[in-house]
Amino acid sequence: MGQSWSGIKKRLEKDLLCEKLRGRVKYFITKYRKAHDEESRIAILIDEKEVIRGNVFDSYREGNPLLDTIRAEQKIPKRLWNGKETLYENENKELEKRVDEICVDKGIIDAYLFAKALDCYLHHSIKESINSKNPLVRLFAILDRRIGKKTLYKLKDEVSKQPEWLRPFYMLRLDVENINIEGQDDL
């Protein structure tokens, strides 16, 4: 990302977060420096309550069996070093990408996926972010001050189409803007 976490956190919580949610939404990342591979833990809090949490261990516990199942179903061999090159590299990268997408849709998020989505959000337009295929990118975007009421009115019908873990963020943003998701006009 090229910027310190404290700088990114300030940007997320103060500069980019819609005014009505400032102080209510907080982002948290910690790196366990003495742990194997210096693994990290992420969390997003609303009103001091952890709504999203993730770490590599939950991701492995859920993702690895899924990876093995899909690998077996699609008969994708594991990577193999033949002394000169790694065989089946592209097939495994595609498989891992698909498993990451499935995990994010289920709300199984590790720090790597969080950082990747955050980087995408920070380096793309708000329009691209709110329309992203990645629900994590849409999470950052729905809370963004650049998403105005006109766009929010269009998005209110999209709440039910979002992954279950993402819906509270859409509903929170619509609620603070006094937009009723039942279809009643609130202006």
C-alpha cells in the first residue's frame, strides 16, 4: 500500500468516511510480530462492536478444505517442482483466486484479502469501487463520503443481493442518511 497503517486508518476513518459515521466506524489491524510469518488480525467495528473480524487461521480452516474439494472435483494437480520449473502453477493460481473469492463472499477474510481490497479501493474511482465484484471493496465504498444520496437511493434495492455479512454496512449507511430500504421515499 505504500503508506503506514496509521495514515491509512486516518484516511479511512476521517477523510473518506461519510460524516455521519465518523467516530462510529473504526478499522483495526494488528500484526503479531513474534508469531510464525508475523500473521495479522483485522477487524471493523461499528459503535465499538466487532462486526467483521478475520485472521489467517480462520481463513486456512475454511479455505483449505474448500481448496482441496475443488481441486479434487476439477482434477487439478498440486504444484510440482520438476527441478527446472513449477508445474501446474497457473491452474493453482486460478484455483486459489476462486477460493479467495468464495471465502470473501462468505465473510471469511484474512489480512491479505483485506489489504488487497483496501488497495483496490484506494486506487480506483468511487464508481469502480461501489460496482466492484469484490464485496470487501464495496464495503469500503458504501461507507465513503463520496457516495451521495442519489447513488444510495439506487443502491437501496441492492441490499438483499449483498453477502449477508455486508448487508449491515449497507443498512447502516442508508439508515444514517434516512433512506428507507422498503421503498418509501424519505426526502
